[in-house]
Amino acid sequence: MDLYASPPKTSTNPFSPSATAATTPGTREPKLQLPSTTDPPGPQNPPRPLVWLIFGATGHMGRSLVKTALSRDDLVAAVGRTFENSPECMSELEAEHENCLGLLCDVRARETVKQVIQRTIARFGRIDIIANCSGYGVIGACEDQDEYDIRDQFETNFTGTLNIIQLSLPHFRERRSGRYLIFSSTSGALGVPGLGPYCASKYAVEGLMESMLYEVDHFNIKTTLVEPGHMRRDDTGDLVSDHLHRGFFGGAGGSGNEHNLTSPLPLYGHFLVKPPSEPYNVATSPAAHAKRMLMWLGDKQPASAVKAAHLVWQLGHCSYPPLRLILGTYAVESIRDRLKCIIEEIEDWKYLSFPSASASAGEQQQGQPGAVTTGAKDGGARSGDGSGNGPENEDADMR
């Protein structure tokens, strides 16, 4: 089977899904593909069937990833959320796809995560890739979000991710192989008015995964943070989607148990809107900014969730995955501009940093090993071993 041949009737340009190009049946189209440095799946690296465990599998990104993996003959354990999906819906998914196991889980509850991992191993014999697409956010000013709002976001986004990692690492370590694909967000690199606690939870996920990268590398366990912009919901639900729709911004509400295979997913996905308090109930309020941002991105963003899922599938099968995979024009430009601002700010204020004590070594007394010398031209002190890292150095610098 040629994994890279286009469907016969497809003429969509992957770089701009709204634009079309003249094609003939059977003609290959340019496909988005990971760079050769990652050794992506292809003739030189033929993909073999892998076992995926996908949390948040009924959201628009998770659902697209489930469909992509199944279409490539991989084995998938698709995990819905206990308070949004019903066992019947997940059972229907199993009936439609023999290589799919439908499960339910609340990532905040360690026991349910443990059960999902055990059932996946019992069914398929192993787990090769764990993808966490689950997420939850509240749109509202920081002052307006109560303890429940903040706790729920952190327990879902950060603690849920940590639960998944801690409970699955023993399996990966035993096999000396495994891969984590953790969906973060541009909010893990930016501060967005109206999404303060949500951004904080994503910052926490970024720090967790970057730290863990070094801890598990010698076990041959790889990890990647997938940072998409706001993905266009161009998958209209021919796979089971029992996504909870709370009627965001005046949309139609639902009980969360309707099984609808044809209606598109709700525009604002996993974000709940918090009514603004009086001080923030103005046109320029933070919550209004976040709302406008999501409306604009949902309307203008050319990034396709379906095509992003194909890239993430390649990420699961490549030999050398990156730490971060940034998807979508908005995501790339936003994060690049943010990093540029940080560099500019560092350059603007670097003259206030304390000079290195080693720069004035020639003017200091040739001290004995371990001795403390003073009188450096920066007015500081350093340990006689020349490292400049002793506790005396820190105290003297701050005088």
C-alpha cells in the first residue's frame, strides 16, 4: 500500500485547503511531510503497525488522529472522557473498526488512567505511542476565575498529563521503547488575556515534558510537545463524536450524551466562557479578547486538523522526533514573535546584569586554592578556584 498516494478525487492543496489545483486521477499531490532529518516514514523507513493510546480521542484533534492511525493500519485505543461520552458510543466505535478499542477515562483520576493502560496492554499486548489530546480551559479574567475553575484546568491539563506519564513509564521502561506525543498549545508559550490559568497550566506541561526528556532518553523513550494553533474543524464527524457542547457564545447546547455522526464539533471546543464581572464587562475586557481571538482563528486559520493529524502520525513513526512540533501559521508566527520579544528585552536590559567575576581575574590576587579574593573591578567576590560559583559570590554581588 502506498501511504503517500493521494485519494483519486482529492485536489486540495495541503498548504491552503480552500485552494484547489488541477489534478488527474491517480496523480500524486505535494504532501506535508516531516523533514528528512527526522527519518520520517517512507521507502527508507517503512512504517510498521504501532499501538496508539490516544486520550481525548473524541475532540476534533484527537478524533482526526484516531482516524488517521486506523487508516494507516495501526492499532488504536481511543479514550473518551467519562463525563462527556457514553460506553455505548465507544462500543460503536469498536464495532466499526476492528483495530480500535474504545475506552472511557477521567485523566484527573489516576485509577481510571491505570485501568485504561492495563486494558490496552491486555488487548494489544503492548503500547508504542501515547498521545494526550485532552484539554480544558476557561475564558475569563484571572480575577473572575474561582478556585474550582483554576483547579479544574490544572488537574485536567497538567495533573492529567502527569498521571498518564507516571502510570505508563514503567511499561515503556520495561520495553526500553516508547513515545509520548503531548498536545500543548501556543498558550504554553504565550500569555493570552482571558486565558491566564489555562496558559499557566500549559506552561507547566511544557516545563514537565522538557525536564522529563532528559530523564528518560537513556531508556529510548522519546517525547514531543505538539503545539498547534487553533485548528480548523474540517472533520464533520463521520467517526464517533460525543463531544460535550455547552452552548458557548450562544451556540446550541447539548446534554453531552447525544451521539451525532454528522454535525460538526462545537466552534469553541474545550473552552468554557466565564461571565465577566462588572469591572471587566466592557468591550475591551480580557474575556472579550479571548473570544474575539478564537472567533478570528476559527474563521481565518488555514491550519487543518486532518492534515495536522497526518503530520502527528508521521511523528509517531519517525526515528528522530523533535522536542516541539509547531503546527499552523498562527502558531509559528505567534511563538516566533514571542521569542523575538524575549531576545530584544534581554538585549535592552543586559547591562544591568552582574559582570562575570572571572573577567577580572588578572587584577585579583593570585589566591590560594579555596581562598576568597576581593577587590575585583566589579566590586564582587569569588572563590579562589576561579569558578565564580561559590556562595560568597552570590552574596557579594547583591550587596
